[in-house]
Amino acid sequence: MAKRTSGRQRKSLWSQSGPTPRLLFGAFAIAAVGLLGLTPKTLFGLSIAWPYAALWGAVGWGRVGLSLRPMLLLIVFGLIQDISFNAPFGCFVIVNLVVYGFSAWIASMFDVMNEPLVAVVAPVLQFISGFLVLWLLASALEDHAVRATPLLAALLTTGVIYAMSHRLFDLGRTPGQQVGQAT
Amino acid sequence: MARLSRSGQKPGKRSAKRLILFVFIFGAAALVVAQSAPQIRHFFDPVRTVAGDRLGGNDSVTLWARVTGQVARERRIKDLEAEVRELSRYKAAAISMAERLEAYENILNLMGEPPVRGVTARVTAESDGPFAQTLLANAGRAQGVEPGAIAVNEGGLVGRVIQLGELSSRILLITDFNSRVPVMGEVSGVRAILYGGRDGLGSLTDLPERSGFIEGERILTSAEGGAFPRGLVVGEARLLSGEWRVKYGMAKRSGGYVQMVPPPMIEAPEPVATLPQAEETDAPAQASAAQGVRQ
């Protein structure tokens, strides 16, 4: 006798979870990667360009629109980055929030979920804008044009890792919004 | 019914959140601008030092490390590294002493420099971002590190302590653009000021017009200005496209440890008024410091 299979596909735990657990999980991933990045990073004598993990959150969380909880998390991450990079307080907060706002603006203008071209180009533009803002801020505050090479290397690693792990930072819908409310 | 946006939010709610985002961004920008005033920047120093203590001062051993025998292996490695560091220090001390001896031979009655005391610390965090290139070491005021202490490793000079916490120190690397180190050639004796270049090599400024360094000669600290002791190895002189550059010595071997030695202390000269006047003394033939000043 043929096995009777259910018509529905079995849903994964991730797809069943709401935006708040997803937000917390993403924040945990960012914190873990950020903490690992504080240690000296060399592999076979070569120094590794560590990604700016908070930008993953800024890009990914902004795709569902603006919300207060991701903003607060990005502010906290920004302040921690300011301390670890010995930057004036507020620099990385600006970078994270600008990228978050940019991501939300692009999401409101284009269909970032279903249009393949937009889905690829939008994060690239957002990461570039983030690093550009960071370079401009650092150059303005340090009174000279700072080195762009470490930033470009970090931009590459940040982008490549985001391309592989972007689902981690997909909230599905805005935190606080009810199921079925989003279009 | 209110029209929903693509992200599923009502326009009114969305504009409120947009306003909050702008407020946060402008708040952060105001904070950044406010810190251009040194008083406000120093106001945040305790926050940085406490965070640095938390990040750099934590040296606990995990249970997993004990079970797998990693602790014993790490202890052995640390012992060997300590031995290498000790030997490297002797090597650096020998170079420094040879250079100093030459100076002593040339100048009579020179005051000797005090023996080097130092605190060795592990580098717990380093930042290679666009801002100041710094290291965070897990020793601070409690371990005897002094403000402005000089950090060296097996390869030579690493930097200078710019921020001191109770359990941690932040070291500004000599590779940073804002770092300035008075240096000299070991053989040529040519003096210059070293600062960090953008390509990983040190740049030199304030060079004499006529004389130059010798290719491959060791670059040492010259102790001018009194911020660094004399004779610490900084790197090697390289002539690249007609410009003298410095290949850093510390970049060769970064073992993850730095030794922080106190900065050289030069006593301030006594004010002229407190010195005995030549007329008051019984021996008028002896020249006093006050006479030197009058001349």
C-alpha cells in the first residue's frame, strides 16, 4: 500500500519562530562574532579582516521596515564598537543606524524579498554606504584620510559572510506586528 | 481602512519610527561633535577604562580547557615564550647598551639611565579599524603600569600607553598615523621623527637635508623629547622610491605579549632663585648654575 503523505510540507523551527526570537538570535550571533573579533586575528601568519557584524543586523533587520527594538540593539552594538575601536562615542551608532534606515528605505521602495536583482544589489549598496560613512567619519575626526585597505577588506568579509548567512537576520515581519498583518 | 506600506506598517506609525530614527542619528552625531571638546571627551574616559578592564582583564580558565589538558599545554607554551622574551630582552638590552656606551665615551660625566623595570602583559584585543591603531593589554595600574609607559615586544618598540585602567592599558601603536617617535640611525646617527604610514611601513619626517640613513641599518629611538628611552629598536631603514621608510621590527614577531616599561623620568631643573648665589659662597672661583643662566 502506498504510504500516505501529508499534503503540507513540514515547517522548520526557524520559519515558525516570530520576529522577536529571530531578533534575539541574530543579536546573539552579532555579539558572538564581535567578541571573537576582539582577539588578535592571524591565520598562518596572515592577519584576517574581521567583519563588522553589526552591519549584518542593520541590513537584515531593516528589510522589514523600521522598528524600535532593532534600533536600540544597533545603538548598543554601536557603542560597544566605539569602545573596542577606540572611536569617539556615537560614530558606529551613526553608521549602524544610517545603514538600517537605508535598508528600510530601500525595502519600502522595492520588493527586496522577491526581486532577485534587488535582493543582491540592495545589500551591496547598503554595505558600501555603511563603510563609506565610516570612512568619512573617521577621516573627518582623525584630521586625515584614513587607510581604506583594512576597511575594504572588512567590507568584503562582511558582505561575503552576509551572503551566506542572511537568513539569520531575516525577521520575517516587523517586531511587534501581528501574524498576517504584513503584506 | 488605512493603507499599509510594503513593509506592512501604517503610514502614521511609520513616520513616527522614521522620526525616532532621525532623532537617534542626530543624537549620535551631536555626541560625536560634543567630544571634540577635550573636557567632554575626558568625561567618557572612565567608561572606556571600565569597559577595557572588562574586556582585557578577564583571564579565567574554563572547565573545558582543564579537561582537555589545554591548560597544561598553554602553561608550557607560556613558559617557553617567557624564556624567549627574556632572551630577546637581553639582546635588545645589549644593542641598547652598546649604543649608550658609545655615547658615554663621547660625553664625559653623563648620568646613567636607571635599570629597566617593566610589566609583561598579554594583548587581549587589537583594533585595525579606521580610527587610532591600538592594542589592549591585560595589565593596568594595579599591576604597576604607569601612565605613558613604553610598550615593547620581542621585535622592538610597539607603542605607548595612552589610556590606563585599573586592570588594562590601551597602547597607541607606532604604526598609527598620529604616533610620533624621535628616532636615529644606529650607524649613521641621522635623526628624524617617525610616524605611521598607510602601507604598513613607517614614514620619516624632519630629516636633515644633506645626510641620509644607510640602507638596512637599524633604527633606534633617540630619546629626544623625553617620551621614549634611548636605544630601543624600532625597525630597519629602507630606501623606497627615493624616500626613507622604516620596516617595523615589532611586526616581525608579534607573540601576543608586550612588556610595558615606565617612561623615562627627567627631573625638572630647580628654579634659579633657590640655587646659592656666587657672591654668597666662600669660593668665588667656582662657577654656579646661576652664572650660566646670566650668560
